[in-house]
Amino acid sequence: MLRVLIVDDEALARARLASLVAECTEPRCSVVGQCANVPQARQWLAESMADVVLLDIQMPGPSGTVLAAELQRQPDAPVVIFVTAHTEHAVAAFDLDAADYLTKPVKRERLAAALERAARRRPAPEPDPSSPNAGVLVVSERGRVARIPLADVVYLKAELKYVTLRTAGRHWVLDDSLTELEQRLGPRFLRVHRNALVARDAVRLLERRRMADDDDEGTGHEIGWAVQVAPVDEWLAVSRRQLGAVREALGGA
């Protein structure tokens, strides 16, 4: 779960952002603190931990870009997402390595996309090689507990409230969110769509196909990019934003 700190001098703006964060289900998030200015945020961050800072820019006292520059120089600092009513600071914001730049009033879908981008920037936790569950996913199903080796996982796909884990032989159902799984599994798995992770070793072919479009960029059955995964010989939709990463995984330009 992403720990979110909100920094904004307007109480109503902080309350709205907190409400939108609470509504976000992918990735799962929790507001762990709220500050009205940069000095308060400095003090809060000196004493507590956050994964993401939703940061206003123009506030009384030091601006949000000052805090972002300070965080940029710190190891393991939270990811910054700027949230502002002004558009003229966008270039400077991205020079400070911000994950995103949102303009007020913030839409729920836009915030969720920014938080997902921030989640991908967080380093995956290093697995404990002494743990009995290192290199496996533990699945509970109908009173049984199974340990699925990561080497057997072909893909993971979010469907409704669950994530389907696909191996060569069968499907399993997980309660974890796809973002949590992506952080845990690390670079062995490739995000091909907002609802799918594929084992890099399973990627075989990328081409344009007609298939059901469950991307938020279109509707209906459309011609779009899809990736073939082995050994199950199934096709998964590839979103336009992930197309470059899939091509790179296949060794293409």
C-alpha cells in the first residue's frame, strides 16, 4: 500500500485530495499525513515515512519546487507528484524528476494514473533468500495453500476484484493487487497493460490483432497491439503506453 503525504496550503484542496486517494483501488493507497506548507512537510518527513508526496507548488513560504529539489538529493526519498492550479511550472517540475504534474481540479482517474506511475518508481523489495517463500507466490484456494514457483508463472491479469495467475497447466486466483505484485516480482515481469503483467521469458510475438479492447483508450472490439505468450499460446492486449517497453523486451526498436 502506498503511503501518501499531501502538502497544500488550502484545507479544502487537502480534503479533496485525501478523498480521491481513499477512492483509489489500484494502486492501493493511504493518506498518512497532511501539511500546509514546506516547513511542516520537512518536519513531517524527518519523523515519518511516505512513498509519495502530492505537492502543491505555490504556497506561502518556500515553494513546492524547493522541497522537491531537496528530496531529489536524498536517497530513498518519496516520489513527488505535483498538484497545482498553475501550468507554467510543468517544465521545471519534470526537471525535478516528478512522476507527474496534475492541474486542479484533479480528476480521480488522472490521480490514479499518476499514483500508479509513482508506484512503479518505488524499488521492489529485495527478497530474503532464506525465506521459504523466496521465488514463489503463495496461493490460497478452497482451503488449500499452494506455492507456485515464479518460473512457472506465465502472466498475471487483473479481472474485476481479483488477479488471475496463469501457469502452463491452470489458472489460480490471487487477492493481491497487480501493483503490489509488480513491486514484489521486480524486473522478471513486464507490464504490458494496466491490467496485465507477463513473464519476460514468456513473451514471443507482438502484432496488431482484432480483440476485445479492455483498455481505457478505446471501446469494443478493435484492431490493437497484442502480445503472444508461451507456452499457453494466448494473446494479451498491449496498451499504447506500454508498447515501447514490450518492443524493447523483444529486442526491437
